[in-house]
Amino acid sequence: MKTKINGGAILLFVALAAMIIANTPWSEAYNSFFAQEVVLQFGSINLFSVHGNNMTLMAIINDALMAIFFFSVGLEIKREVLVGELSSLRKALLPVVAACGGMIIPILIFFSICPAGPAARGAAIPMATDIAFSLGVLSLLGKKIPLSLKIFLTTFAVVDDIGGIIVIATFYSSHLILEYLLWALLVVLILWLGGRLGINSKLYYITLGIVVWYLFLNSGIHPTIAGVIVAFTVPARPKLNIYRYVEAIRNSLQKLPETKDVNHKNYILSNSEVSILRHVESLSDKVISPLQSMDDNLHPLVNYIVMPLFAFANASISFEHLTLADLGGVTFTVFIALVLGKFIGIFSFTWIAVKTKWLSMPEHMNSKNLLGVSLLGGIGFTVSLFIANLSYAGLSENGLTLLNQAKLGIISGSLFAGSMGYFLLNYFYKSK
């Protein structure tokens, strides 16, 4: 699937399918499907319940499956902080500056042109860059794109995610219940201690991570934050050093028979051979850290199941009652904030930092390809849709209308920014 099917293409397909269904007679069945309640009962505890109320399928996708997405994001952030582009101040500073511009300017533009009232709740919508889509556009340009440009884009998009996580935790959590929160913090402490004591069992972190998610869900803090916090407790250090592993493997292989069975009659291994092979398997599990193993294992789940489900459930836009006045409200605001806000913020902050000689541009990067990658920063699909849902879905009055307008602004703005960024970079490298 990784080599044959592009995750970004799947997202585009399911988003288009959701928009088509929302404007057909199937729309009622579509809405009813995601509105149905789901129960997962363990004794007297329903895992999918909030204060005694059953969660809908839509809530499970947005609050449970997206917690897996943010858990994956948390693992990537921790990896980048430890050994990646955020591991040193020198490597991280320019993308961090770019990300700050890409968050601050869109929010300011949103507030400056947004209609007054409940619509202002969506100011954080244009602050995020979708890593999967933006890197997908860069990959369409092939090997002519320098690695430094891809690293720069990935790093400022990761910092954007950190900003989004902080905003969700700060502004989209309410009615805190201290008892649940204290229990959640206790379980997080147990997870952290497990990592310090060398517990590398993935089941340990998954099981207690689900407990933390349930406690956060009922504490009033948005449960997706639990995914990020649990990710930071997962050990990044393997139990077995790679050099000791190679030595142990060599010793084990020497104990296996060296003669070749010409007739292939030996189908059954001896007990000693099975024991040696199991020992090799056990060693292989210990040489890969839980963080790296879980990060690799989660990518197919997140890219091909979680994100497409989220897109299919949230990208539906009904054009039935859409008017020209609606296009001038939240739709126009989100579009301009994504396309112009991200572009101006990323480019200007980076350009000023370089021109003042405070920071230097990475190798093979210049002001021309910075223009293109700044435009790609306006692709804000997944996290932008997520924040839009948090901003407007719970509003009793005009909430669905505002959410519909925001979705249209996100999708049209992301498509426009992605297309312009692609054509600009393609033109630059073709002429070169």
C-alpha cells in the first residue's frame, strides 16, 4: 500500500466523495450513520461514554481515532526533538521562526476580516499546515527538489502541529473535572516511570494510554491531547545496543546447521533450532526502540484508515443553502488566512531572519524556492478541519452553517495554495 497508493490521493478521494454525498438524497442516511451511538461495554464501564452519555460514531472518529493521529504526531515530535531537525537550536531555529510567522499572521488576518460574533471562535483554523498533503505536492516535483527544502517544510509543519496542540489544549477544553484529571496525571506518571525503569512492552503503553484517554475524555480536557502526552512517555532508547545485537546474532547463527538439505526433506526443525530462532526474534524486538517501532507501525493505520475516515466524516459540504453572502463570511476569511496569511507569515519571518543575518538559509535554499514552500504552507487540510469542528460544531445557533463555510474555505484555500506552490516551484526548477 505504501508504494502503490498515495495517502494524500486517498484523502482527496474520500473528501470528494463526502462532498458529493452531502449534496445527494443520500445525505440524510450519511448524517444518520455518523450520528448513531456506539457502545463498548466492559462490565459496568462503557469506554465510549462521556458522563453517562454514549458517544456517537462522529465523536468516536473525532475524539478517539484522532487521538491515535495525535499520538503518532507526538511520536514524530519526540523523535525530531531527540535526533531530528529539532534536536539542536542551530538546526531548528529557522523553521521555528517560519512556523511562528505561519501561525501569527493567519490568526491576525482572520481577526481583521472575520465577521463579529461566534465566527471569531475559528481564528486558529488557518494556523496549521498539513504535513502529508504538503510533502505529497513536493513529491510530485520529483528529485529536482533539494532535500533541505523538504526538511525545512517538514520541520515548520511539525512546529505548527505543536502550536495546534497547545491551542486545542488551551482554548478547546472546558468544564474541568479535577478528579478525572488527577487520576489521568497519576497514570501518566506510571507510564513515565515505566519508561525510566526500562519497560519496553508496547502493550504496556497502549493499555495505559487508553486509560489516560478515557480519563481525559471525562475530565474536560480534549482527549486528543492524551495521545500527545502518552507519546512523550514512550521510550526512545532500545533495550539492546545495535552492536551487541549483531554480535549476539552471529553467535546464534553459528549454532544453526550449515549443511544444505539438497532434497528439502527436513520440514520440521529441531527443538534447539526453534529455540535459537526464537532467541533471534526476541533480540530483534529489543534492538528497535518502542518509539521507533510504534511510529513505523502506526503510519499505515493513520494514513490509510484514521485520516481517510476523519476526512470522509468531516469534509462534507452542503451547497443547498449556500449563498454569495456565505462565501464572503467565514469561507472568504479562512481562504485568505490560509493562502495569504501562511504565505506572508512564513516567507516574511524567514526572509527577515536571514536578511538581518540572525540566521542563515539552509544549503540549496534561496528566496525563490522559499516563495514556493511558503505557499505550500497554506495547505491546512486535516488539523484545520479538526479545529473547525471544535470551533463550530458545538454551537447551538448557526454552528452547522459556520462549520460548512469553514470547510469550504479550508478545502478551497488548501487546493489553491497547493496548486500555486506546485506551479511556482515547477516553473522555477524547469527554467533552471
